[in-house]
Amino acid sequence: MSLRGGRWWLIGLVLLLAMAIPLQASLDATAAGTPDNLERSGFSPQRSLLNFLGGVRQFGAYELYIKTDQIHDTYYGDLAREGELVPYYRIITWLDPHYTGAYYEAAAIIYFQGRADEAIDYAREGVRNNPDSADLHYSLGDLYMAEGRYEEAIPLFEQALQEEPHESSPLLTLHALEVAYEKTGRIQEAIAACGEAIQLLQSYLGQEGLTPEDIQNINAGIQDFMERIERLSQQASAQASPT
């Protein structure tokens, strides 16, 4: 079933979830301590229904994400058609604000549609709702980098390295961090980021099942970061030399 074909299913889901709003309001308005044998017994029909609707939201987000992601693979590279998917990603993150993949993918699509401010705002929303997501910290930092906002990107990349990534890679984050440090004149920190990247690549060499091509690519990456360190060191020396 295509996204268009599932439109009535989606409308029905949204209407069902909308039913939870007045129910939640009536539940929240109940005075604390109001005699209620059901509440005292540990069972509340209202709360049970809300929990059920919460499960429906998560299931709906999952189903819609699977369908949207499949179509995204088909549309990939076609900016006009990819843009059609953004409203669906927004519905996914409304249904489940912790669906990090939807934020990650939609922010990039929105940015490449030429709507930088909207993409940044959406990525910020994702970080607020998922403060432990390495991917969303990297995504927002990458958008700032694309806009030349290096100072704002740095703490996001630093935080991304503290979390467990799913889509983004620590190596990619270290490279971005090194560039941001250099752009802001923090040369020694850029050198340190390169050193961490080399250590990470060296750890990859200990993995089983590597092909000769894998090993060649890893060694090429190590060499690239070593050359970066040499260039940055020369830059640091030039800055330290009296004029």
C-alpha cells in the first residue's frame, strides 16, 4: 500500500488519537484524593485507555515510518519527490517524538529543499525530545556547519561523541568536529580530534572478517588524518611564531 492509498487509514488514526485530548483533560481535572474505588484499587479505565492510545500512537508511527522509509529509498536523489515525504515524517514525530530516524531524515530533506531555518528548527525539536541521541546532535551540528555556524556546531558534535550513534558514525563526527575546531581557530583541539580518529581507525583493524579492501581503506583514512595533523601542526607553529 502506498502512502496515498493509506490516507484514510491515517485520518482514522488521527481521529482516534484526538479522542484522547478531552479524556486526558477530564482525568487531569479530577481532584486529588477524590473517592474512587477503582482508582484506589489501582485500576483506572481512563488511564488504561490512554495507555492503549499511547500504544496505538507508537504502532502508528512505526507503521508509517516503515512505509515512508521504503518510499524514501525509491525517491532518493529526487529532491522534489523527497519533499512530498516531509509531512509524513512530521506526523510520525507527532505520533512518537522519540522516533529519531524521522527527525534525522526529514531535517536533511527540508534543508536540501532550501529551507535552512525550518530544517534547523525541526532538528532542534528532535534534540529537545531526544537529548541522548547521537544522531540528532550530529544532524543539528551538521546543519549549523553547512550554514557556517561553527561555534554552535561544536558542542553538538562533542555531545554526539558521548552518546551511542545509530545512523551517524563516530568517525564522521570526529572529522566534522576537527573541521569546526579549525574554522574557529582551536587548532590544538583540532589536532586532538584527529588523534582520536586515528585511534578509532586503528581499533577497526583488529576486527575480524576484514577484506583487503577494508584494510586498505582504513589505512588510507589513518594516513589522511596523519596528514591533517601535520598540516594543523604547521598552522599552529605559524600562529605561535612572532610576526
